[in-house]
Amino acid sequence: MYKKARILITCAVVDLHSHCRGRFSHAAITSSPSVRKSSQNLPSNGFLHFPKMATLETLNFDNKALRDLPVDPNEEIRVRQVSGACFSKVQPTPVKNPELVACSLPALQLLDVVPSETERSDIAEYFSGNKLLPGSQPAAHCYCGHQFGVFAGQLGDGAAMYLGEIVNKAGQRWEIQLKGAGFTPFSRTADGRKVLRSTIREFLCSEAMHHLGIPTTRAGSCVTSDSVVIRDIFYDGHPKEERCSVVLRIAETFLRFGSFEIFKPVDEETGRQGPSVGRTDILKQLLNYTVSTFYPQIWQRHQNIDDKQEMYIEMFQEVLRRTARLAAEWQCVGFCHGVLNTDNMSIVGVTIDYGPFGFMDRYDPDFICNASDDGGRYSYKNQPEICKWNCLKLAEAIQDCVPLSRTKPELEIFDEEFKRHYINKMRRKLGLLRKELPEDIKLVEELLMTMKETGADFTNSFRCLSHLPLPGTTSFKERQEEVLTYLLTQCSTVEELKKSFRPRMDPKQLQTLFVLMQTNPSLLAVLGRGFGALQAELERIEKLGELEGVTQEVKKSEDEQKWKEWLEKYTARLLMETDGLCETPLESAVEERVKVMNANNPRIVLRNYITQSAIDAAERGDFMEVRRVLKMLENPYTPLDQSPHVLMSPAGAGADSLAVGAEAAASDCKGAEGSTGHSGHASRVLATYDCKPPDWSLDLRVT
């Protein structure tokens, strides 16, 4: 057996050096059980003679998806229904004068790319799609999806292109894509292009989520060009030219729930169906590929069993667990995806397809980050239930291979896993490490309610709690006062709340809908999401009315009382953590508590105003802010005094600076906003990434 393995390895080395991507590729070796067993005594990477890093010309492509799944024989690049296939062959459309905006070295290292490769003069040519990486096979993936709860039929990669899969020196398989590389059969009425603002947002947030420890696709590079397209950003009749841009995306796979909906029969509500309806043979092929490639332990248990139904159920159970944990992670950092359609849900439980995402500033369970989400279907509080609903749609999509009667009862796994992961994460965020009490969930709920009622900043409120030591330490009372004072600086002012609750709908449109609601309410059902928008506007108007006559002094007094009440409950819970501790272990417990809390409560998240500042600078041709923000996002949990970018954060700016006084912190943050407003903010070097957002951020809308 060992001799056989040596022969395979020798063949692979010859194959690699000759740039051949044939039978004895790196991936073929790693998939061989006999070689895996015999390679236990080999070097740590499992192979002999493989180069540690690769150039762009020697990336180790092994495009398994195109070998194992059906590819459309029709190679016409025109909008059409693609039946009986999972991929269509495509070619990137060249752009004029591509230019590198930024690249992520940690992401590119997944592909074994040598850092010096990012300094090549032609790197933008490769990462824009103007030049093809040797071994790549561009293709567009066919999938369907439920969008805002309605089955939309065939969707597919309208702007993204699969380039292939790269197996790195550790034996890991990574699929790479170019998003924004041009027209495909799935582009529908669009042009297959992405613009600079959306590309920067996806690039930065992909890496931000990874460094927060949340499962996600990665982004290797962001490239822009002199090619332009016309975009109407808010669909309000004010189009403008924007630069075509491309992001290099990296993931274990980009298969999604919608990948399995291409087999969906006619939908009763819309009359649409999947392009490969009735092709159970391809559904089995796709399921077997998914399990064998991405759930190998499940595959090992069932590969020699003819009836694979139990295997599919086990895969579905694991998808439920991963998706539930992912949703819990989102909730714990205040992240809102914005478009949780089934075509934006990963089959391996990672965050995928960054569009109108948003991290909450002021805590609001009804937070909507997508200006197009009129009814709030994808609001922050709805995310877990929507993810579970999407899992049901996945179960329905595979029911030709495993009955819904077997998969639907398994949905309870989602609720159990979400609750377990959420409360465990929240305990770490609150530093409750020694005991797990049932009433901890109530403490969390009361904290969130206090944040909501005071309009407190989600990220900074959690982060500052690590400054409160365990009761019994000499500085406890002093620190408790500091924390309270700081929390009050993180609460929304009356004016900020009034600005947040301003009606967003055009006054004439609002008046028309309001009259319709009074005269003929039965017609409102026809409006669909429009009715949800009306409800949201009425709620904002009601909240705005409640603020009439409220002074800032009154609000601050009420906020102080609410925070005092919660801090008393928190202190009582912390006392339970000190049971049985003497003085020396108490100090050790305090240190451990701070360490764990600061590792679970980020100092920095990618707030919308930070992203917008980077976009504004980039649209003027200055990419330094994108690169500066990227570096900052690589260390989101690092304490201020240990941050490699400490010069960008003045003393007292955020929750890591309570020692200098919370009032001074608020003053520093306010002063850093300047008086130029949104139109001039991009010209300033942002020194307050960990601050409560400036006033102009309330005007930002993403769609």
C-alpha cells in the first residue's frame, strides 16, 4: 500500500511541475483513502516536494465540480433557461485599464499565493478576468430561489463566475469566483457588472466577518476599472455612471439552498418552476456530490449503502445545525444580512452574498439594513426564523429523494441549536464563565431591552462591560460608576431618535396610502410589501410623536435609572461567579473574564459610515482608506492599547478608554465628526472607528 502511495505521489509531482491538471492531481491524491492512510508519516502538508507557495501561473487547480456535476452543452452566452445542468460555460468580459484597489493577504494565502505576487503589474489583469489563470475553467452556476418569500424561478450567477477549485498545500479545497466579471446566461435584464461601492462593501465585509470569527466566504481582491455602467442607486430616476469593479471571492463552495430548487415543480402561487424539474437523477448527483465533498464523515458512513436516504437526512440535520449557529453568531454581533433569500443561503453554513448588509449602531430589534425591504421581512429580529424557513424550503427542494415527512420534523434541531449557541455566546460576552444558570437568558433579554429603551450603541455597550470587574475587588464601585457614565454617552439623544424616526416615504405617496387605508382597506392586500412599508411609516410617525415635548435632560435621567437597574441585576449575577473564590483566584478570575469578554465583544465592526468613507475616497481615486479599514478589520478584538493601528484611535474614543473618563470619550468622538457633514467626511482621516457613529451616518441608505 505504501509503495502504491509513493507511485501516486511521484506522478503528482511530475504532473504539478508540467502544469498538467489530469488524473494524478493534488486533489486526486487527497481523495484516495489508501494515500490518506499511508501519508500519516509524511511531512505535515501530507505530500513530498510540493512548493510551499504558488505564483498566479502555478495555482493547483482541480475543478471537481465541473467533473462531477452536469455542465450545459449549449455554450451560447445569452439569457435563457438552462435545464438539465448545474453549470454553464462562460468567459469573463474584459474591462478597460483594471486597477487593484486592495487585496487581502490572509485570504490569498488560502490559495498558497506568495505575498510578492500581489505586487505584480498584471495582478489586476488576472483578478478582473482580463487574463485567465492557467487551469481555470470559467462557468456560471444555475440556481433558483425564494425571494422575499416568493419563488422567483431560475436565477443563477448573473454576475459571478466560477473560475475553478484550488487545492492548497494543506489539502484544503477552495472554490474561487470573480463577481462582476460580465454577462452570463443568468444575467436576466442586467449586464453582469458590479460597481465600486458594492464591490468594496463585499470585499471589506467578507474579511471583517472572518476576523470576527463568523463563518463566511472570503475576499481575495478588489479591482476597479475605467469601464462604466449606468446605475440608478435608489431606483428614484437619478441614474449615474459608475466604474465596473470585480471582487475575487473564495469559499469552500458557493452551492446554496437555491442550487437544489432547480428541481422544484410548478409553484402554486407564482406558476414558476425550476428549469430541471423532474430530473431526480441530477438531484441525486448533486446531493451525492455535496455530501461526499463537503460532509465527508457522513459520506464515509453511507458510501457503500445503495439507499442513500438516511445519508441525505444526516446532511440536512448538519445543515440545520450549521445554519442555526451562523444565525446565532449574527445576532450576537448585531449583524443584519439584508437579503436572506434561499439563493443567498450557503449549503455549508457560511455567510454568503454580501449586498445591503448592516451592523447595528443603536440597538433596535426591528433594524432593517436593506432600504428595499419595505415590510421588514429580513429585519434583525426576524433573521433566525427566516433562516429556519429557508431550511424548510431546502427540505421541500430535495423531497424527490427524501420525503418531507422525514425532514420536516428535523427542523426542531434548528431551534435547539440556535438557543444553545446563542446563550453560550452571550454568557461569554457577559463574562459568565463559571456557572450556567437558566435565568441567564432573562438577564440577556433585560440587557437588550435596556439598550432598546435607551437607544444605546450595541457594540460599544457590550464592549465596555469588561471594565466592570467581579464584585469583591477593590476597584469595583469606582469601575461601576465609570461604566454607567460611559453607557450614558452611548445612548441616543432625543434629536438622534427624532432623526431616526423621520418618515422615509414620499409625503404624497404616504398620503395616498393613508387615504386608501381609510376608504378601501381591502385593496391594501394587493400592495403586498407596500402595505408593510405603510405600516412601518405609521410606526415611525407614532414613535416620533412620542418624543414631542421630551427634553434631553429628562431622557438622560430616565436612561440613567434604567441602566442602574440593569447593572444591579448584573452585579447580583456576577456575585454568583465569585462563590468559593478567595483573593488570589479572584484576581485570576477577573483576568480570565476580561480576556474572554474582549475576545467575544469586538471593539470594531464594519459600520456603514466606515464603509461609506472608504467608498467615497475610492470613488475619487484614493484607495488608502479601503486598505486602512481592511487592516483595522483584521484585529477587531484587539484592545486599544495593543492595537497595531492605535494612532487611528484617539484616547477616550471608544469603550476601551473608560479610564480617561467617559465624558471625555464622548467629547473626543463628537469633535472627530467635524462640522463638514456627509459631503466632506471622506476627506478626513477617520480617527474614531470604535466610536458611536457621527450624526451624518443616520442619513445613509443601502439598497
